[in-house]
Amino acid sequence: MKTISIKLFFTLIIITAIVYQSIAFYAYYQKSKTGIATLLKENIQTNMINLKHIIEKNIKIDNVNNIVANLDNYVASSEIMKDVHIVNNHNKLLYSSDRENSKFHEDTKCVQISQTLSSDIFSEECYYFTVKLHDRLRPYYYYTYIYTNKDYKDSLLKKQVEKYTILFTFLTFIFLLLLWFSLKAIVITPLKELKHYAYYSENPPLNFFIQEIESIRYSLTMTFKRMKEEQQKLYDLSTKDPLSGLYNRLSLIEKINWLIAQSKRTNQGFTLIFLDLDDFKNINDSYGHEFGDMVLKEISEVIQSSLRSNDIISRFGGDEFVIILPNITDVTNIVEVLSKLQKKLFMPICHQEFTYNTTSSMGVVIYPKDGDDATSLLKNADIAMYKSKALGKNSFSFFTNELNEELKEKLRIKSMIELALKNNGFELHYQPQIDISSGKIIGCEALIRMIDPIEGMVPPNKFIPIAEQNNLIVPLGQWILKEATSQLKKWENTPLSELKLSINVSALELNHKDFLSSVEKSIQDIDHKKLSIELTESVLMNNFKNDLPKIHKLKEMGLTLSLDDFGTGYSSLSYLKNIPFDFLKIDKSFIDDILEDPKDKMFVQIIIDIAQTMNLTVVAEGVELKAQLTMLEQLGCHIYQGYYCSKPLKCEEFEKLFLSHKNYN
């Protein structure tokens, strides 16, 4: 369907209105013309009556001299009459009011006024009437011809035309003017405003007079409002974290880049803080993600309430937040902010029946000292944050070059671990466990060692923490389990067949979803009671509620359980109460000073007494001296391991030691 502009549409309306107005004026003009014609006819009839009266009263047979003056005066006083002729019945002209042109107008058609229509008045020029006189009994007829003044009649029409033309023009102009201003005010201008509003979607116009246009304005306003709301939602989704309402990672990078550009202009730096909630994973694992999300929301609100309005806060991911303090580079001021954050965040968060005390670890970098772009600043802040976690959590650390070198070393060792897992670069060393009463080797603890092609033997205290930090401890633990059970299988039908083999299990391994199935699969071909699982108190502390069923499942499989590093934690007795341990291992820290420190001796005695009461076998770790062994024997310890007997040995060396030991003496 073709469309036309609003201007063209209203132009057509105006033209139509003018046409109809013209028709109306023409009809009115015709009506007025008819009225004038009627008046002219009546005027002519009156003049004819008066002339007839003058002629009848005063004319003599073929002699009009006595009435010429009267006739001249009467004709002269009438505007409608141009000329009057009186003719006798012999067609002789007796009188003419126009002496200069007294010729009889034979070519002019004359009619009786009674036979004339009003509409013909303007076209007919001559009218006549007859006067009948008697001379004795003889009748005489006189014919009077009245010639009308065509110029006068035309002037009447011309005046009427001029009058109506002026009136029509004036009214049309006024109409068009009013119509134009009306259309401009209530239609064209609003439509232009709507067009501008629809194009730019800004500066919404006020209410309009025309209902339809107002409906369009209202619809546009509501549409743009919804669009802006949707745009804001999309913007928030693209720039804000949906859970916390804080800036997301993408927006954070943009903010950092903007601050760097501004800092280069103003020579004012800023501080970036990388904040990570300590042990937040335990919240989701213990109480569910709903509670975890609620904690994150509250943490976000606490951080916002603790900082200035112009400080930038971002949820970087998971339980990580990044805070930027514009124009703050003084260490004293930074520490003040960090201390305030620590104090605010160290609070109990309650939800339904759950309560959780939050702590955080923070890493701090200062622009431009600690990085010149967003990537380096975030990387270095992350390094400093992990240093805080290594220091015991709930603390903060400033980035230093030493930390960067430390990170590089960790990354190097991480690569070594990954390469060793791929190329079978690990091996198990076995440290003997000796029965104190008989002196025989009754078991051993399998300890992993990494063999690097360049560096050679890498001690476990160097790579185990890094494996735990990078989730490599799980595949490492699976390798240990597989290698240990394989070794037990090899020792079957050999003099070492009765040995018990102990392996350590980390918290990450225990929490892994495939841990139990992996153990069950690995022990299928061995005597289950020959394998002992060692759990430290720190492992149990992480997620005891969820780990307890798994530990009982290990016991149901026929494995033996050892509580390692007993006495170094805070809940040892509760673990002994709830977990069916078979062995209790006394930590080396109590053995080192057992000869010099009476308190250590007393603690060891208490531990042994508790173990004996609970029918547990006691294993002392780190025995290096004969005197230590003698003391442990006096206190009632059952088994020891340590350098006094042997350091951890390769499999072949351990087998030789076993065969040469008291077992065969």
C-alpha cells in the first residue's frame, strides 16, 4: 500500500475544503445574482408602470412634445434605463431619450417584461409595453421600448463578484491560516517531535492534544522505557556479576585500563587488592551452593560498605574479589584500608541453622611500581594473595620481586610434576617400621620421590605442597595407590609377604568423588589388611562431616587405618572416638626432645596410655637415637620408624635390608 506524507495528506484536505468552499460560495453567488435580477425586474416593471402612466395621461395623438421634458427627467433619473423609444402604430418613432442616437434599434430584440425570467434580466436589453388611446372611437396604439443599461447591470454583477471574491479570498486566507497554525501546532510539530524522539530516543515530548498522536507518544515512551530497561539488564549482564551486582572480570579490565590512562595524565597511581575468601569451598561442600551464594552476597555488601563510593569493586570469579583504590599509594593508608576490611570480613554469617565465620587472604599491588598493565597487576596481586594464604590465611601481603621469583620457582616445579606424571618420573621409597619388642621389620611406609632428569632426586617437601596447590595431588595419590598395591602383589609368595604397607592420603584425595572406587579397584588382587591408609589430623579437619562415611567405608573394605601426626591438631581425641583407627602414630616433634624435655616425655606417655586403653597400636615416628628407642620401649610404645633403623629406601635396597635384618637372624 502506497503511503503519503502528512503534509501532502493535509494539502489534499485543504484543496478539498477550498473546492467545497468555492462551490458553496458559487451557489451563494448565484443565489445573490438571482436576487439582484429579481430586484432589477421589479425596478424595470416599476419604471414601465410609471412611464405608462405619464404617457397615458399626457400624450396627444402623434404628438409627444408636451411630455418630452417629463420623460427625459424620468429616464435620466433611472440608472437601469439607457434609452426609451415611443413608436406609433405606423412604426414611426415619436420619442427617443437619446437624441444623438435616435435611430430605432431594429436589430435589438424586445420582449414583454411579464414574459421575462429573472435569470434572463442580465442578458436581455429591451422590454416593451403598449399604450392604447382612442380618438373618438378610433383606437391608437403607442409602443414604448425601454432599453436597459447593460453597463449598470454588469456593474452590479461586478460589484457582487468583487464583494464575494474579496470575502472568499479573505475567509479562505483566514481559514488556511488558522488551519495551518492548527495543523502545525497540534499535528505537524508533534509529529516532528515524535520523529525526533523515535530516532534519538531522548528528550521525550510532553502530552499532545490529539488523542491518536498522544497514544503514539505514550506507546513510544513505554517502548523506549522497556528498551532502556532491557538495555540496562543486558549492560548489567555484560558488565556486572549477576549474583553480587559488582563489576565482572571484563568490566574490571576496562576500569583498570581507564585508570592506567588517567594515571599517566595525572601522575597519580592507584592500589589493587586481590581478595580471596579462605576455605570457601568448604561452605559449598558442607552447606550447599545456596548458602554459599548467600555468603557471597553478604560479603559483597560488607566490602561495599567498607570502602569509598569511588572505589572499584569486582567479583573476579568464585570467591575472589578485586578492589581498586584510586589515588591511594601510601602504604600507611593502604594498610588502614586492609585492616578495616579484615575486621569487617571477620564476622559470623548466619543462614537458617548454619553459621560461618569468614576470613580472607589479600594480595596488594601498587601502580605503576608493581605492574604497568592490567594483566601484570592482576598476576602480581594474585601472587601476593597466595603468599598470604601460605602465611596462614586471614592476612595480607604486598607484592615483591622475591614473591615473583618464588612463583616462577613454583611454576617450574609444577611443570616438573606434570612431566614426571606423564613420563613415570616418580618412584616409591620405603621406610621400615620395626616392632620394638622383637626388633623385626613388620611393615613400611611408602614415601614418594620425584626423579628429575636434570636435578635428580627432588625431596617431597619441595613438590608435595605445590602438587596440593595445583590439584596435582589427586593424580599423584592415584599413582601412589596403584604403585603400592602393585608392590604388595609382587611381595606375595616372598619373605616380605607378611609386611604391612602404609600410604598417606591427602584431603583433596579423600574429597575426590572417585576416591573410594579407585581404592576398591586397586586392592582387588591383594590382601586388604596388608594396606594401611594414613590420615593426618589436618586432613580430617577440612571436611570431617563428609569424610567420616568414606573413612568407615575404607574400614569396611578391610583396610587398616592410621591416625598420623597425633597430637599436632586440636581434635585428636574426638577423631579417636568417631573413627575406628588401628594405628596411632606419634609425631616426630614429640620424639625429638623426649630425652631432654619432661613435658614431651609426659605427652608421649599420655598418648601411649590412651592408645592402649583404646586397643590401638602405637607407632613412633622420627626415632634417630638408641636412647630414644629405649625410652619408647619403657613407655610401652609398640612400633617405631626413623633413621635409627633406616632412611626411606628404594625397593631393592629395602628388600635387602629386610632380608639382612633380625627377621632372619
